[in-house]
Amino acid sequence: MTKITPQPGILDIAPYVGGASHVEGVSDVVKLSSNENPFGPSEATVEAFRRAGFELHRYPSTDHAALRAAIGAVHDLDPAQIICGVGSDEILHLLCQAYAGPGDEVIHTEHGFAIYRIGALAAGATPVEVPEKNRVTDVDAILAACTKRTKLVFIANPNNPTGTMIGADEVQRLADGIPETALLVLDGAYAEYVDGFDGGASLVTGRDNVVMTRTFSKIYGLGGLRVGWGYAPAHVIDVLNRIRGPFNLSTPALAAAEAAVKDQAWVDKCRSDNTRLRAWLAEVLAGHGVQSDPSETNFILARFADAEEAAACNEYLKSQGLIVRPVASYNLPEYLRITVGDEASCRRVAHAIGQFMGGAA
């Protein structure tokens, strides 16, 4: 038996499992398991990616200056306080690597994104799970869990996989109440789906203890390229850039993301279509007896009578070529997370769930 062992905490990590994309023996599959934009990236984004193909022999930019400038211009942020990564996941990992270690604690909520726990354990820190209140982030519970060992507090707002969010006043209260040696990290992967929401950027400005992360994987339709970004105080950006890989983003990824963020008309269209289809899907499922909390994202969390009914519905949907996301691993065994697809996909999954609930399955 080998005497070579990894750092403490690594073997406590259950490998992350993404949403399924195929069903054995079933064709014409509709994937509604990974919260992807069913409309994909804009034409301008695809064209920028295509043009970048002529520069594949060149190393990419190390400072991501053009992309940071474009993000800053669109969101009225200082590019010097922006960092880009391989999805927002990389930035979350960098934060854990830089600010948490053995003896430190990293707080996340009970239904929070799995990467928070993984990042903490990978850094040798202790993840601390805090209860939510009816699937909504509970600021009082988080503050009660804080200790002198707390170094990072992660919340997704809106949250994945619940789809719920808390208001600016509550986020402000959280930022004011955490220990002075801790960072509050606002994961804004779904922020663009909330009309007029800045993802918490205004809270970052003027403070030294708040970081916001965002992604191009959701509304921008670039999940396959893995580009994310963060907005943080200058002292945090300086630290993260010291450990970030210099060539972490490829030339095509940088070019596509820059074109994507500049095409806000496409973002507005995708947000509008998602809002309309999300409301329709939630209403129809409720009519079939499947309720869901109001969602601020591009998915709904469908609630069944119990874990057995949720599992049975999931199996039936797979038999119909419909892939959704069971979320028992997020302490939500009686739920299925359903991405809001295009209109045809929404109608198809709503019809199938209606058949299941009506006993046709």
C-alpha cells in the first residue's frame, strides 16, 4: 500500500458531478439539468470565437486587460478591481487557497453550491454548514455561526439550487456583521436573470471585506468555454493575481467573453424569454400539483410529496428523454431542479410531469 498521501481534507471531498447529458437507450434527449442558456451565445460572440481561431499559435493575454475593460465599461466598475478566471469556480477556489487553511472555517448554507465545501476542504479548512430558512439564506443563522476562525462566508444570491434570493438590506447586514478578519463572497452566477440587479457590486465598492463573482456560463451561453470574473477590493485582487495561473484563459475564450459582455441586447432578450417561460412552467406545474418557490434564476425547484415521488418522476422523465437534476446531494431529496429551456422544451417537460402526476406513468 502506498505511503504517498494527499493533504488532509482532500479525501473527504466527494467529486463534483455535473448534470447528466444523455440517457442510455433513449434518443431525442432534452437536457434540462445544468442551467444552460437554451438559446446559446449571441451571433457576435460566435463570430468573435471563430476569428480567434486564427491566433491559436499565440499565447493568450496574461492580464486579460481587454476583457476586464469591457466588463468594467458595461457594469461601470474599475477594471483594476476585476479578475478573470476559468469560470467563477476558479475564483472561488483561489479565494479558499488564499484565505483559508488548517484551523480556519468557511461558512456556506445548507443548500449552497457544492464548490464552497469542496474549495474549503481542498485548502485544508473546515466547511461549516448553516441552515437556511424555508430554502432562503438566513443571515441570522450565518452570523450566529461565525467565530474567530471564520475566514470566508459564501452565499449565492440568487441561490443554486433553490432559486431564491435575499435583498440588499440583508446582504448589507451580513457584510456588517461578519468578523473583521473574514471575507463575504457573493456568488452572482445567476445575477443577470434578475432585472436591474448588480449582483452586489455596489456593496463591494467602498468596502474591504466583500467579493462578488460572476460567470459567462449561464445567461451568456458560454458554459463550454469556462469564463468567469470577480470584482473585489484592490487588496484581494492583488492576492489572487499572485496565485492565479498566468495563462488560465485561452485566446478564444477571452475573445468570446469580450464580445458577449458587449452584446447586452442579447442578454436582455434571454432574460425576458427566461422570465416569461419560467413563470409559465411554474404555473403549469403547480396546476399538476407540483409547487415551487418563486425563482429568480433560469431554473425552478419542483417540489414533490416526498423523496420517493421525486425519484420516480425523475425516472419517468428520463424514459421520456428529459434530463433534469435530482438534488438530494443538496439536502433536498424531495425536489427536482428543472432548467428553463426554450418553449418547446418547457412544454415537453410540463406535459411529461402532468402525465406522471396524473398516473399515466
